[in-house]
Amino acid sequence: MWEEQQRGIRVSQAELLCKEGCGYYGNSAWQGYCSKCWRERIRKPEVDRQDHGSQSTPGSPITFSKFEEKKSAESSRRTSAIKRLFGGGPSPPKHPGVSEGHLEALQGFETLEPGDFTSFLKLLRSPSSQRLQSRCSAFLNTMEAYHDLHVDKQSDLVQEFYQNIALHFSRLSEAQVAHMMEHMEKLIMTRLHKWVFCHDSCDDEQRDLALQRRIKSLNWVTPQMLCVPFPDGGPDVSDPYLNAITAIIEMDAKRAPQDKLTCVSRCCQNVFQVLASSSSKPACADDFLSALIYVVLSANPPRLHSNMQYIIRFGLPHSLRSGETGYYFTNLSCAVTFIEKLDAAALNLSPEEFQHFMQGPQQHLQNQHLQNHHGAKPSPPASSSEACQSPAAAHHSRGQRRGHEVRARLEELKGRQERIQQGALSFQEQLQRWVRDIHLQLDQMNTAQSDDLTATEVRADDDDDVTGSREEVLVLQEEVLVLQEEEVPEENACKKETEC
């Protein structure tokens, strides 16, 4: 189905590369050049202008142009002074004079694993890395003090700082230097984000609003118009690109350019996974770009232009010029450029159909109301209008069906919530009854135990009384016997006296 339609979105590998032919990826923000060629292209007129100013004769009259040259020279001297404060200009590495502390610090950095930013901060705070930490602190403090500089000047200063810091890790391997610079970029740009992101000296905020309005005006674009492959029979069941949409939205929450690029990479990887599940054939560049355009239109990421410009200005050059992240970011730039220049031919529509969709259903109804108000009879729709209404009608019916499904799901969730609440109330009542029964049983047991103890004490008292009475009887009997024994001799004595 997708192959039968004439595709309006085409991109080749050669179109993504730099126009200078250096082999790196280009970017629409650099007019098709890579970051290195673009900076050299910008700096070349400045160098030529300085050379032309130095060749002027001493006796020539002072003109306004020379005054401007003198002013620009003073400005360049001030900029160079600021650069010296930031760590000095590029100088050859001093390998013979490397100290033992520096070697010890490099050995610690060699053992770091990629992405272990916490261990990198611990090593940076160690005494052996005190010089590197001092340079970073001085650079950050000076950049915050001069945050009113133009954002392009700030970008140049940050890129030169990257070059100077890369010399500090020059004894490491190329892959280790790349990992160290990613940690350094995260450290620097996390602090500078609030000063340089969406700077007042540029029009990033206006471009963001314009891009958001443009994407909102294209909310009628369907995946069929973009020829986006969908697995499992189409987009009516569920959106398989939801993870990619979430990843591109999360980009605005990150501060470091490398973290923003990670969101872009995760988005593009999810797109490739969906494309791989939709067909047994490998995904081509056209399918990938179409799906990425659909993801951007569906997500409408916040401050997309500012985030992309932030990555371009303050990101590491090797992350944008080559590798997987460079390819993904270049395709994202192509997708944004395509959305900004989207026309009828790219969607295989006629100009009338494209204008009808861009007006929207509300504007179309307003036009019909104005025609009826002025007494003009609405013209019957032509065949082209019928053709352009069929996708809109299908899209509208699909939207209604989705709305009914969402409402039904909400009603189901509401019923489940009510049942859960009722079950919770009944369970609470059962729990309260169970607690009351337990307390009642405990009271009964305590009462029974107290009665048993009372009966036992009474029986013990009775036994004591009986024992005491028995002892008293025995004592009385003994006293009686003693008295009887005493009385018997007296009687015998009386008898003897009588006899005498």
C-alpha cells in the first residue's frame, strides 16, 4: 500500500552530508555545512577584513570605514582578553613538563566508565585535579559575569574552552577523551543553561512560537498522507510511536546538550523499532524521515527550535558531525525544515485541497455562513473537493470513534473506581466489627480469669480458717489434759491426809 503511492518525502545520504565534502553531517542551521566548515566559513571574511585593514597606507586619510575597523579591532582585543580569562587561547600541549599529579589524575580518569558522571565529579574534586577544577570554576564565573554577550560569542567561547580542555586529556585514547569531554560538557552547560538557553540576543523564542503555531495548523495531516508505515493494521488501534513521542517531549526537561541528544537518539531508535516491526524489510531513509515527521507533528515538542539551537551552539562538535547521534540530529533538522516548508506536493495533494485543510473546518463553516448571510448560494462541491473531503471525513469519523472509545473507557474506569470505593467501605466496616469482636472476647476472657482468681482466693481463706480452728482445738485439748494432770495429785494428797 505504501509503496504504491508517490512519495513526496525523499532524502538521500548525500543530502545529509556537508556541502564542503568533508565527510561529516551537515545541518540546515549551518546552511548544509558541518559545524567545522561553517565556523571556518564565517571566520574567513573576518580574517580577510583584518588583512585588508593591515595593508592600508599610514598616510591615508581617516574615514568612517577605518573608524569602524578600529572599533572592531578594539572589540576583538576585548574578546581576546576575555578568552584569556577563560583559559587562554589554543596552545600546543606541554608534554615534557607534565607533573606527577597530572599523570596520577589521568590514571584516575582512565578507569572511569562511560556515563559515570558521579565518579567524574569525585575525581575532579581530588587534590591531583585541582588545576583542572580551578580552570572550570574560573570559566564558569567569568561566563556568568559576561552573560550579556551575544549568544554567538558565548558559543565561540564555550567551543574554544572545549578545545583547551581536550588538551588536558590528550594523553588518553580518543574514545576516553570523548567520554571525558561529554562529562565536562555536562558539568559546564548544566551551570550555564539558565544564562545561555533562549538568550535575549537571539530570536529563538519567536521562532519557537512560530514553529508551534505551524505544527498546530498541520494537525489534520494523517499518517497516510505522509506514507508512514504502521504495524498491526494501521493507527486506529493504538499509536505505536508513543514512546518516540514521549522521548522527544522529554528533551526540553534536560539541561546538558548531551542529555538532549540522548532523548533525540532514544526517539529515533524507537522509530526504527516500529519500522522494523511493521515490515520484514530493513527501514529505508524515506520511511524513517516520514515517521520522524509524524512524531514531531504528533508531539509538538515545547521550545523545539531553542533546544536544537542550544545543542548546535553548545554541544560537542564530534557529537553532531559524525556517529549515530549526528545522523539522528541531522534527520531531526531535516524533519523540522520539512514541516516549516510543507506544501501540497509533499503530501500528494492539490493546492486547493491543501488550502482547504489549512483553513480548517471552523474557517470553512465561517465562509459558508458569510455566503448564506449575503444571499449567495453555495456552489456545489467539485470532484476535487469531494476527493479532498474524503480523507477529512475519514479523519473526523476516526476522531469521533476514538472519542466514543475514550468516553466509554472513562465510564468503565469510573464504575471500577466506585466499586473499589464500595469494597473499601465494606472492608472497613468488616474490620471494625472484627476489632469490636476481638475486644469483646478479650473482656470476657479477662472477666473469667478474674472470677477464677477470686474463687481460688476464697478457697484458700477457708482452708486457712479450718486449719486455724483445728490448731486451736488441739491447744485447748492439751490445756485440758494439763489441768487434769494437775488436779489428780491434789486429790491423791487429800485422800492421804484423810487417811492419816
